[in-house]
Amino acid sequence: MKIRWRLRMAAAQREVWTGTELRRLLAEKAGLELSSASVSALFTKEPSQVKMTTLAALCTALECTPNDLIEVDTTPVERPIAPPRPVADLPQAASGRGRSMPPL
């Protein structure tokens, strides 16, 4: 599975070209105040996680849906066929002189 962060593309399609513009929209339309550094990170990097409130604010500010911001490829990943694991040697039967295990 692959996930792509498409905030920059979604913003550009709505003629929002800079982090400053996006920050202003987030404050005006969604009431979310983020630092310049946080907006810049969202705009330029693929985040490892995004708060739901931030995602909702981005959708409100850009008038889009989460599908416009996150692209998820759910194609199953092919895994190489693993060689069969060797079977462990079975324990030797107890000798006639030793004690046997009690029944379960």
C-alpha cells in the first residue's frame, strides 16, 4: 500500500501557491492557527501523521475532500515466496529407565 500527500497539488488547483496564503485561509475559513513552520512542513513534506482536526481544517480552507489531499494505493504488495522452513528434530522418546510425563 502506498500513500501520497497531495496538499501542494490540491492547493495549486485552487490557486493557493504559498504557505502564507494557506495559513491565512486556514485562519479565516477554518479558525485554525498554525505556525509558519507547521504550514511549511505540511506544504513541502509528506507527513507521517495528520490530526483529524488539521485534515478537516485543510478541507474547509481549500473547499476539498480528504480524497483530494490523500491518495491511497491499495494494490496488494507481492511478497516473494519464502523457502520452506526446516522441520525441527522431534524429541527422542524417553528411555525405559527415565520418568514419563504425567497425563494432561
